[in-house]
Amino acid sequence: MGGPPPYDGSGSAVPPPPVAPTGPGAPGGYGYPAYPQGYGWAGMPMAPQNGTGIAAMVLGILSCCLFCMYGVVSVVLGILAVVFGIKGRKKAEQGLADNHGQAQAGLIMGVIGLVLGVIVIVLIAVGITAAINEEQDGHDPYYGALTPTATVLADR
């Protein structure tokens, strides 16, 4: 750091340049003076966390639409929509999200999809049980009937 001082052509030491009033030793540093505290833009606000409300709404819509797939898909998606809807509503109430309506819609549609799925499962179970327990009385209108035969009419 401390090497020999610079010399001019005649061998004498060169003095350092003078310091300007706004130079490196002046308050505020280089360039423009510093802004006072509290002046200007504070920065980007935190983005709202709307993921759970949106997920609840999407899953609720899917659970209402896919109940015809034996009801199982609707029940699973309905449960997920209810869980995400509750979490999304809590985030909206805490002020972390701004989509309370989407979370509420997802919760309601999740419950509707869950009910539709359970109804389909119950109807399928009742249908299978009825088909298994159906008594066969053996009455078949065509059982034992004579098979039609071709008759030849003789010319008279």
C-alpha cells in the first residue's frame, strides 16, 4: 500500500491533488447528496398469497364436474377443495390474501361435489346390491318354447 510517492521528471515528489468540497471526505459521499430519511418510495409491497383460494375454486369446479366418474374422483377432489377453501378463507381473514370470495366459492363447490360423489357411490352400491340379491323366479317367456319351423305347403 504504502509504496514510494510519485515523482515528477526532476525527481521531486508530486503533492496530492486538492480535495473538492463535495469530494470523498465531504458528508454525503460522491455525486448527489443523500435523500433525507422517509423520502421516496418504500419499495414493493408483499404480493398477496392467493394460491390456496384459487386451488380451492379449481378443485371445487372439478369435483362438481367429475362426479360421474363413479363418484370417487368427486369425493377426493371435494375433500381437497374444502381443505383448501378453509385455509384460503383463514389467509384472507388474516390479510395475507385478497381473494376471500374465491376461497368461499371453492369451499361451497367442494361441499357440493362431495355430496354429489357420495350420492353416486350410494346409488352404485344400491344398484349392485339389488342386482346381486335379485331372485330368479325362473319365469322366462321364451324358455321351452318351440322353435319355429318352416312348413311346406303342398300344391293341391
